[in-house]
Amino acid sequence: MADLNHTIKVKARCTFKNDKGQRCKTMTTMTHPFCEDHTRSELGFWIGQSTVPNAGLGLFSSNKYKKGDTIVEYAGEVITTKQYNERYENSGYGEYGMTLGTRRVIDARKTSSGLGRYVCDAYGSEHKKNSQYEEDKGKIHIIAIRKIKPGDEILISYGKEMRRAMGIQPEKSKKDKKKKKDKKKDKSKK
């Protein structure tokens, strides 16, 4: 699988080959290089409507994972931070960038085979995050932080800063911060 071209194609044929060398005839765009059926059977995931309100597509597992298991790699084009900033400075399409140290970024926007890009933030839903990002040897992995059952959506926390940049979590006003501070003072007096 390492020699596959993982760039988005508007319409492409699934690259799965059976044991006789026959290629799948299904045309696909969402989970290239494989069609929906082969993404599920070969990779153990499917892409579907997220359970998080207003989130779009999410990543769901066909397998079970225990705490500490690597679920999937956050894959994409590795470019310099400078290239990434220049690429997205005049647009709002930088949401799929994941920093590697201070000099490199994984840009998953232009690949749909990097399944990690479909992992949604649990914020705003009734669900808790069940995974987290971990950097290891120049790669970002999504790791289970609790048990995940087949059928579960893989959910993570993007962090307050990223959620605010994406417009998911509003910035708290000074008034809200003062109210929270006053509540803490009242509780400590009791």
C-alpha cells in the first residue's frame, strides 16, 4: 500500500485488488484509494455523518481498540511551516494542518486517504473524546485514551485555540471571565 498515490482525485477507481489480481470496479471520491466497502474491510474504518452537531463527516471504527492502542496515523503532505502559512494565508482552508515540531506541518487537506483527517472534535456533543494526538518520530498518531467499540466514532479534542480559530468555540468575553472568577471566590468563602 505504500506505493499508492494518496492525492484526491475527483473520480477514481478503487485500488483494491482481490487475491486473483482483479481490481475493484467501484468508482470513488470520498475515501480514495479505496471505495467505501474496501475502506471498511481493508482498513477497518468508514466515513459517515458525524454524531457531533454541525461537524460534517466523521471517522467510525469497525474494530475495537483498548486504551493506548494506535488507531490511525494523521497522514498527508509534509511541508515546511513557511510553505503552509503561505499556502493558506488568504483562505480559511488551514484546518487540516498538524504541526510537527516548529518547522514542519502535515497538510491533510489535499488527501482523502489520510483517514485521520476525518476525526472530529467531541466539543458540542454529548460524547467524550476517546482519542488523542501523539507525535512520534516525525509522525502524528491518533491513540485511544479509552476503550473503543466497533461502530464508535473516533473523537478527539482539537483544543480551545484551534476550536476558536475554526469558529467552533466562541471567545469568552471579559464579562464572562469576571463572572466565573466571582463564582470561584463565592465558593471559596463557603
